[in-house]
Amino acid sequence: MDARSREAGKGRAAARALLRGTPPPAGGLLQSAGPDAWIAFDEEIRRHGPLPEAVTATFRARLSARLGLLQPKTPVEVLLCHPDGRIREAALGTPQPPPELVVIRCADWAAAVREPARRLLACTLADAPATTLAALTPLVLRLAGRDQGAWALALFEASLRTDPPLPAATARRNPATEPAPPADHPSTVLALLRDSADLPTRRYATRLTLDTPVLRDRLAVRDLAHLAATERDPANAAVWTDATLRSLAAARPDDRGDDAGGRDEAGGRDEAAEQEAVDLLIGSPLPSVRAAGVTALRRAGRTAEGVAHLADRSPLVRACARWLTAQDGGDPHDHYRRLAADPAGCSPHAVAGLAEGGRTEDVPLLRSLVAHPSGSVRAAAVAGLRRLGADPDRSALLALLDDPSPAVAREATLSLRPVAEDLDVGHLLSRCTPKQPLHTRRAAFRLLQVQGGTAARQAAESLSSDWNPALRRAALAASHFYASPERTGRRGWLRG
């Protein structure tokens, strides 16, 4: 269950509790809950109405309360979500209705409910713009797709383009008693929304910031790079990365990377900020952002640093590093061979980069690395041999099924699949016993399934009671497949 489903479940549970007569918590209903919880709360109340007669009498009392006769006993949260539009309209007149439910009522199908809710939301936004925008923007975005949901989004967007400061940023602080906020603490509403845990909100804040020239110009190239490097969503990170690269290109329009001196701040450039922006991109956990940073090294006049990224864990970054090294006049292939031949500095990523070069002359070196002490290096060497199209050494690959590293056994299985029909059936069946490691049993089982025939059926029956749930399910499925009469005539299943 994802986070949004959990939030929705929380909202439905709160609605059912109120309908059962449980009073709301002392701190308020659905404290710190996300927009999905409030939408689910509203739908749950509407779905289970009309309410019992005893509660309906209270609703009648609520209608009388509009004339000042009495106050309702039913929680206002239930009244605002009642199936009867007259009840929802009356509930908007209660003191301080929950702003989340007011936002939902702004998209109500009934104009008699919708219009007073919109007036109430507009007043709330005018009185406390920063607090209202920070708390309700995620919910407004969720409701924007409804027939009547565009009004609130237009209202909020007009206010967000002014990017009001957060109350904490404008409050006077006593330096003697109150610590200063962190340097990266958001000071405006959009800065807070750009760091929201809600992905649609972050994407919306990013688009609004970059599409508004006044807001975009407030962000220096270092800020753009920081947002790209810290973003967890690849799509949103790509937007910030593109903005960073455009800013770097505008600051250094030449593409040769030979502007050693640069201009000072009076000339419109901050060399240190540009270099820091490139370093921030390179330090991102996302491969696409790191690749952009490695590519930007050329414009920054740092092509010699491409060698340091040849053994990056991402194939995309390695490809960019090979291009950058070639631009500097170096030979990426020579660097890879030196890295692979160095017992102390050899890494699986360097071995993968060597195979990505696509030279058959590297086959002997890769075969020697199959015996490397590191399991990840051995696995990368087997994968590299397969990438280069080297003739598979069946006996050596069969022996790798017993390798202590699961990654090595997995790569050996992939290399043996094209020749699986010619492998020793007895050898594979002997690896389908409980005394063998899990990855060995799994590898032998997969190769036997490629072979088909009686041996594959025996392996499936042998592993049908395996202790590992995934392997046991696969073996049971294969056993049922073989037991089906209409499938026994297929090619391969009766061979052997």
C-alpha cells in the first residue's frame, strides 16, 4: 500500500468514527493529514448518508441555529460533508469551519454551497496568505481536475506568484534566546512547497517558479543546482537540471571551456558559484543529474576531470565521462584497461565500462577477471563477456552456478540460456536439491525450464516444497503446467 492509499484509509477511518458518535480528537480532526485523507473523509461521509433519524434531528436543529436559536451537537465536519446540500450550505455558517473542507466545498456541484465556500476561502486567503497557501495548496491541486475545481487553483496561483514570506521569516527573533534557523530553511511559501513531501505539489511549485520570470530570476545558478541535486523525483530533477544548464550556458556562452579567467561580479558572472553548481550536479544520487554535471565540466573548463567518472555506477554517467575524456584528448579505453588490470583499484563499474567499449581484444582480460576475489567484479566480468559476444565456456560457466555470489550465478545463468539445451542434465538436477544454496537452486531450475522435458518436470517436483516462497511458487506453477494434458504436446516438454 502506497502513501496516498494509507492517507485515504486514515480519512475513511476518521469518517466512520465520527458517524459512530466518537468525538473528534482534542487537537482537531485529521491533524497533519494529507489531501487524500480529507478527500476520502468527504467521500466516506457522503457515501454513508443520509444519517440516522436521531442525527437528522440534530441537522434540523443546525438549520434553526442559523437563525440564532441553538447550536448543533453533530460535528461540523460531518455537517460540511452531508449528502443534503442544504445542510452543507448551513454548515458553512458555523464559526471557523475546517479550511480543508471549505476548499472541498469550493468545488461542490451545488452553487448554493459552492459560492459561500468560495467567499469564505477568499477571506481566509486574504487574512493569512502564507499560512493558507502552505497548508491548502496540495488539496487545491488534487481538486483542480473536478468540474468546479479550477476556481480555487486560479485564486491560489495568483497569490503564489507573489511568493509571500512565511510568518517565521518575518517574525522578529531574539538572538539571545532563539537560535537562528538553518541556512537552507525555506523563507517563502514557494520555497516550502518546492520541498514538500507531496510530489504533485513539488512539481507544481517547480513549474510555477520557472514559468514566472520574477520568481525564476530570484534563484541563482547555485540554487538551481541545489534543487536539482536534492530532488528525489527524476522527472522534476530533470526540470531543475535543464534550468541549471540554461543558466550556466547564459553565464558562459562559449562552448569551448577555455575561458580561464572569467568575469568578476561587476561583469555579471560568479565563477565560484558556477563551479559549485557543477559540483552539486555531479554529487546528485540520480544518474541523469550526474550525467548532466559531467557533461557541464567541459563548459566549465574542467575536461580533465572526466577520467574520475569513468567508473561511475551508472552506465549513462560512464558514457558521458568517456565522451568528456575523449574531448580532452585522452583514450577512455586505456584508462579502463588500467583500472581493470589493477587488483586494488578494480571495481565492477570499471569492468562494465571496459565491456561497454565493445573491443574483442579485451576478452582475455575479462576472462581473467572471472577469478577475481570480489564477487561483484566476477559478475561484471561474466556480463562483460556476454556483452562482447564472446563464445561461452560452458564448463566454466556451469562451475559458476556454485559461486558463493548470487550475482555471479545469475550472470552465468543469463550467459548459458542460449546453449541451455546442450547442458548436462544430471549436473543441473544435482543442483536442485535442498543442500544447495538458494541462488544455485534457482539458477539450475531456470536453465532446466529452458531445456524442458522430463528433467525440467523432475526439477519442478523436487523444488515444489522448497523453503523459499518465491522459488516454491515458481516450481509449483511449473508442475501444474506439466500436469496439464493439453500442454504436453508443445515443443520441448516431452523431450528427454
